[in-house]
Amino acid sequence: MSLPPHTVAAPAGASAHDTSGSSAGLSGPLSGRQMHAAATAFVSLFSIVGVALYGLPFFYDFMVQEFGWTRQQVTSGNAYSKLIVGPLFGFFAGWLVDRFGPKRLMLVGITIAGLALVGLGSISTLGWFYFFYLLNALGYVCGGPLPNQVLLSRWFDRARGKAMGFAYIGIGLGGAIVAPLAHELTQRLGWHAALQALGILMIVLALPLALFLKDGPAGAPTAQTPAGATPTPAAPLVRVSHIFKHWTFPFLLIGSMCSIGAVGGTMQNLKLLLSLDKGIGQGEIAGVMSLILGGSIIGRLTMGWLADRFPRKYVMLLIYVIVSIAVPLVYWAPSMTTLHLAALLFGIGLGGDYMIIPLMAADLYGVRVLGRVMGVVLTADGVAEALAPMAVAAMRDSSGSYAGGFAVLVVLAVIGWLAVMALPARPTPLTSNR
């Protein structure tokens, strides 16, 4: 594997959304390496996010019933692992991606995430539950959205939104498949073996594609310029510390944290709500969860298409408004028909949520330091995604109802779209420290 030898300016004629630095465009047919990069991101996100992140909550109620754990305990694995792994490794992982490229990190992440599911299928104590959840979180940081976002930002320019949308369909497809697949495997093998089978499936699907991946096209921008190479004066490297002090960064960070917290809090508690509180059958719940992640495919395709045609601030705002409407509908739904409609709407919002953040960050700050910027953003999002579900579960344990917890999630969603409203509609990426 070799790093791109030098940095170049964005191609002439690129729009305001396209000047964030990548030299790979989509004005013509896709190259084989572009297709390989997109396919690798698709399958990696299918496995690490679609199967692992959205598949694990399907097993929470089994753990509550078999081990006698509380709702807070089964959601605390996700919480503690993100709170420990995210701050310790998030920014460092971003630095590694900028320095050495996404491939190496993805190989490690895919392997660790798959083995974590195998381990979680064998646990019977909270100690081992937390240990393997830590491994799962480490696999998510190393092989999940962060390296894939940087990979696609290097390989694609003019249609970066479409490329992100396509890759993130993998999350929706993985999540749509994992619930009915987990239900079927549980019926045949029991939930322990079903979880282990999903872990093995992740590694078999994602690892081979990542092995033959190229980090980016020759000339793609990186944070490292080899000796003898002269960076173009059209895109001077901006210090990350300058970005963090820029007035837009707190609004991007707060907006993404609040919306991700609302989405994560809903998804992590959904199976517990529907199964243990509402008494809905396992097969019907699998259908609802599959519908949510199926709806996320619509969300990713639609929002990716919109992000290439309209200011990304307004696309981000639309996504966050959808989330703030859908969360209370999921909780309140008085019938299966209403629940299905709420699930579809929530899925559309969920689908665009994660995808739009790196696109907005690239517009604001450029792609040369996107790995480190997203390392911080995703670490903060991980904290929100960790605390919100556990807080909601703890409120349910103490009050006997999810009403208060879901009210908190709605407030978070509203704060998210209020923060996005403050961002500029047509930002110019930062290119210097002036």
C-alpha cells in the first residue's frame, strides 16, 4: 500500500460543494477502483453498522429474560464501551486514517467487530458482556463510518453525496436483513448461536474486499506530504485547532450529537419497548425493525440525491426535523399500522442522519483534515449515542414507563435542528488559518 504522492486542488469547474479537495471526480464512468472503494464501504458498513450496531439490540430482551438483567444493564454495554473507546481511540483513529489511509484500520475493525459478536454469543456474566462490547465499539471506530467516510471523500468529488448515499445503503440493507435473519437463526439455533453466526458472517463478507482496497487515487489529498513534494498553494493545510475554534464547529457538534442521541436512544430501546412493555411478538418486532432499516435506504438515497443538488444545511435540517417528528410517533403508535408508518418515517430520518454529517463537515472544512475532524465529531456523537439509550432505559426502570425517556429524546432532536439552523447555507471550506 502506498500513500498518494502529492496533493492537488479540486478540479476546475467543480461547484461550491465540490471544492473540498478530492481529485477523483465522477464526470465520466466510474473506474474499477472507484467501484471497488464504493463496494468495500457498502459491505463494511453493512456488516459493522447494519449487522452489529442494529442487530445487537434484537437480543437485549433475551438477555433480560435469561440473565435477569435490567434494561439499564443491557443498554450499558453500548454506553460504557462508547464512552471508553470513543474518547480514547476516536481522534487517534482519525489521525491514523489521515496519516496511513483507511485500509489498515478497516481490516482491524472488521475482524474485531466480527469476533466481538462471536464472544457476545457465549457470555453469561456482565463482565464478559462489557468486555466484548468494548471490542465491538473498537471495531466500530476502526472499521465503521470514520474510515469509510474518508475513503469515499478521497475517491469521489462531484458526486460525493451519491457515493456516500450508496455506501450507507449498506447500513440500511444490513439492518433490514439482520432482524428477520436473527429471528430465524434464533428459532433454529437459539440466540447464543445466532449471535455467533452473525459475527462470522460479518468477517466472511467484509474482510476479502478490504484486503485488496486502495486508499485513494494518485494525487488525492492527505494530511501527509512526502519529502520532495510541493503542496499546491490553492489548498493550504488548515490546522485542526483552527477548525475547532471556528464559530461553526460548536453548532455542527451540538446538532449532530443531539440528533444521533435521539436516534440511538430510540433504536437501543425499541426492542425492549415493543417486546417487554407492549407484548408484541418476536416475528412482528423483527418486521418493524426491518421496516425501519429498509426505510433508511430510502432516506439515504433521497438525502444523498438532495445533498448533491441543494445546500447541505437544508438537507441536514430536513433530516433532523423528520427525526424529531418520528421519535414520538414510534413510542405513541396505538396500532400496528400506525407503528409501521412511524417506523418507515423514522427509518427515512435515520438513513440520512449519519450520512449528512461528513458531507456538511467537508463543505465547512475541506477533506484534507476530514479524518481528524470526523474523529472528534464521531467521538462526541458516540458519547451522545452511549448516554441517551442508557438514560432512557434507567428512566424506564425507575418509573415503569418509557414516556419520560422518549420525551427527552424528542427534546434532543429539536435542539439538533435548532443548532443546524445556525450553520451557513453555502459555506466556503477553510483553507488557511487567517
